[in-house]
Amino acid sequence: MRAADPRDIADGVIEVMTDPALRRALAERGERLVRETLSWSRAAEETLAVYARVLSTVLSTEGTRR
């Protein structure tokens, strides 16, 4: 589907509306994507990674200031 083509978008919407198996598969894929990318544990991991990078940067620049 070409996202810029209104006819392609309309055809895609009609296909999803009329195909229960496709609709179910897309919903399951979307749910899995959300669970994998928007979980609290994932947010915590990413936050800790940012803290680690910042701390590493601070510690490495502290050593060059002395």
C-alpha cells in the first residue's frame, strides 16, 4: 500500500474490515509490539541505560579535569 494514495488506503481499510483473520493478525501483532516496546520494565531498562551513559560521561570528563 502506498500511504500517499487515498485509493490504496481505502482499499486497505476495506480489506481489514472484510477479512476477520487479517484483522485478528494485525491486532495481535499490534498488541505484541505495544507489550514489547511500551512496558514499564522496558522503560526502566532504557532509563538505566541513559543514567549509565551520563554517569560514564561525567566520570570520564572528571578524570580529564584533574
